[in-house]
Amino acid sequence: MKKRNIAARLGAVALVLTLVTTSLTSGTLAKYVASEEATGTAYVAAFDFKAYNTGLGSGETKTWTDEFNLTANNYINYAAVKGSNQEDKKKVLAPGAEGTIPIAIDIGNSDVAVDVKIEMQVPVGSVFPTNMQQGVATTSTGAIAGEWAAFPTPNNAIWTPIYTVTLSPTEAQKDRFIKWQWPYQQGANAAAVASNDAVDTAFGEAASEDREPTIKLRVTATQVNPAVTPAP
């Protein structure tokens, strides 16, 4: 009986020691704790690009129209050629004709610099006179930048770059003018002139309603990589 009491007492003592040890051990986990919080803010740079090909005159409303005419500045004023209205007359092309397609580029509300690319496409089925040329000028009356170039080869999948420029947000708007011409006469000598005249004549003799020259234009703005832009 005494042995049982002794065992019970020893068990109780062990339990008490366990509880005391646990409390002492748990006390060693106490520590200092402090923290700080902060909030960072930023704003997303605006990207605002617009292009216009009509209404660039003073007091006019600028817009981008999906269809436009290759209007000759010195149009052939025949009484009834491909129609009787004035706009149809302005579309008639012949050696000596020339014209301008205005393009206005606007990034005035953007916070980033952009690379602007003007591209041209000639759809399959469209036929341009061999000697007809195109180029881009910075003013309506100025000379083109570089040399005159032939119109692209007809292809519905390929856009040919004809002009590129990098604009910063401080340069709000830039006007460019796609100019085209069908020289009345060209060639460095009499033989070259005669050869080009023959080419033009053959094109005119084969002209018909289904051989109307047609082009497409596309203006694209791509953000400049800030990693390669010098810091202000």
C-alpha cells in the first residue's frame, strides 16, 4: 500500500516539474518585435496616337478616312473621263501628273516617345505606271527627303516602309506629305527619253476601268524603349 502511495507521490512531483519546466521554457520565446509600413505610388504613362489624312487645312476638322483619292494637283480637266464630276476628273492620271497626300501625326497627349512608320501597300490586281514615283516631304511645297522611289510591287501581305521618324512628347504634332509624280519626260539622254516614252505610251494604250492604280497607307506608332533613352 505504501509503495503505491510513494509511486503516486513521485508521479505528482514529476507532473509538477514538467509543468514548471514547460512554463520556464516557453518564457524564453519572448522577444522584441517592431515593424514599419510604407506605400509606393506611380502612374502609367499615357499613350495617345492619332493620324489624320483629311481636313488638314486651316479651320477644317481633322479626320482619318479609310478611302481617299490620288488627286492630281495639275489634273486633266477632260469633260467626261471616268465620270463627269469634278472629283473624278482630278483622279485622271497621265504623264506630267503629280499630287500630294497629307498625313498629320499627333502624339500631343502621350508621355512617351514613339517611332512612327508610314507604310504603303499596292493590292494585287492594281497596276501602276512603271515610271510613276513616290516620296515623302516635310512640307507641302518642299522637296522630298531622299530620292524618288517606284511604287511597291503588288502584294496583299507586304507593307513597304516609305518613311520613319522618332517623335518625343514635346513634339506634339508632325505633318508629312506623301508626294507622287508621273514625270512627263525622263531620261538622261534622247535614247532614255524615247524608251520611257514608249513605256508610258504602252500603259496608256492598255488603260481601262479595271486598271485603276490603287494604294493603301498605314501609319504606325511604336513606343521607344526607355532603356535606350537618355535620362532627363
